[in-house]
Amino acid sequence: AGILHLGNIEFITAGGAQVSFKTALNRSAELLGLDSTQLTEALTQRSMILRGEEILTPLNIQQAIDSRDSAAMALYSQCFAWVIKKINSRIKGKDDFKSIGILDIFG
């Protein structure tokens, strides 16, 4: 649910991209166990370390949308991989089972 709310976050231009309504942001942050201020910064700023100093650059709206969508896709991908891993661990057979299958099609 947190990923779905993340996708509902919209941006406006105010000296760089800013979150327009905090409702989706706050709900997403709560469901994902994140601080809403840090989530806002992660979606609206680019952070670079240059000579040991952190430099923050504001993103424009399109970059913020791309950042939001990339974060949602990465989270969804990780959740999906976790679910598949859990399913596979529950349905796997005996560890000592060994088999080799050979298929020889005539002709």
C-alpha cells in the first residue's frame, strides 16, 4: 500500500520540485516506515559527495516524477522478489533429492 501511495505523490514548481499535497507523502512514509521529511528530500533533491562534502541540487518536476517512479519500481521489485523467495522456500522439495532429466526427441 505504501508503494501505491508513493505513486500518488504529485509535485509543483517552487524553486525546484516540491510535493504539492502532503497526504500521499505522509501516508506513504508511514506505511514504508520512513520519515516524511527525508522521503521528500529523497524525491526532490539530488545528493552528490564532492571532495568529502555533500552537495544538494534541487530537481525539476520531471526529474522528481522520474525519481518517484524509480523508487516505486525498485520497492515493488524488491517486494516481489521477497514474495517469490518465500513461496519457493515453502514449496521446495527435499534437499537430498537429486535428478537428471534427459529428453531425446526421435528424428
